[in-house]
Amino acid sequence: MHTDILSLFGYFASVIIAASMTLNSIVKFRWINMAGAFSFALYGLLIHAIPVTFLNGFIVLVDIYYLTKIYSAKEVFQILEVRHDNKYLLEFMHFHEKEIHRFFPEFDFQPEMNTVNFFVLRNMNVAGVFLAHRENNNVLHVGLDYVVPEYRDFKNGKFIYSRLRGWFMANGFRKVVAPSDNKKYGLYLKRLGFQEASGGTFTKDLTES
């Protein structure tokens, strides 16, 4: 392979590994880091730098090991219902304010509006917060579905909208409405079974299995 192309490939592998170091999500870090290490191992093989190949090959195996542990781990999900004026809730919202507005720029925290308020716990660690209110008697209007960076792997959403479906219906809700003006959040909702509606909103019919 041409020397210039090999050099570019080496830079490419370095950029991938560097990018992995900027990620908050452990899962994303492992995947991106593994891709970078694999690329670097291949680069080392192409330039006959065996130590580089062995080191990065070892990193690939380590990433595979931890990803296997992550995906095979049985996590315990729970909800912790809180009042709209709960002190920890208020402190949590204040602490994550900038990050929340990055994904939900139009969100305006109005505690008195929320009739459904709970933290999502994963193995008793706070993974996110869910705030919503009742509309038209049986519609759950989502105000905020925020997940802290370490737990952004769709498991929170699947827990809320799949495993809590019966809980929502038992409380009289038949439909969920979630407004979104953020592309990433919109994709997140679609992946969870929401349908895009007019006015930048997404809906999910809880009566459909």
C-alpha cells in the first residue's frame, strides 16, 4: 500500500481513538474505542509494527470483554415517584440545566404543571427523570424525558414506554404525546415506537401492543 495512504489510515485510526475519549457514554466509548483500536492494529500490521498490532489487538479484546458484560448484565429498573416540589428533584434540574436545554431548548420547568414525576433508577442509581402532565383526561403529555449521559443507551426509554405501559394505562392514560424540536430526540422517540405528527410532536398509542 502507498506510504501516503498508510499515513492517512494511521491518522484516521488516531482520530477515532481520540474521539472515543470525548464520549460520556461508557457503551459508546467502548464501541468507538474498539473501532479505533482495530484500525490501529490493522495499521500496525500493514507497516509491520508488530508491537502496535499486539497492543491494539489487546485493547480490542478488552473492549469486547466489557461490552459483553454490559449487554449481558441484568439491570434492575425502578421508578421513584416524587412530588413536583421535591428538593432533590429541584436540585437535579438545576444541576443538569445546561445539558437539559441542549436537548430540550424549549423546555420550561414549571413544577406545578407536572402530575407525573419520577426518577428512573437503574440498580438504585439515578439514570434519568421523567416529567409529564395529564391532558384531555387520558393523554400523557411529556414535558421532559431526560437521561444522564452515562445511561444513554435506549434502555431507559424502553423501560418507560414498554415496561411501564401497564402502569400508565392503570392510571387512565391511553396516549402519550411528546413534543420535540431536537432531531436526536425525535429519532429516539421513533425508535421507541412513536409516530411523528404535525407541529413537531410525536405520539404513541398505549392501547396498541
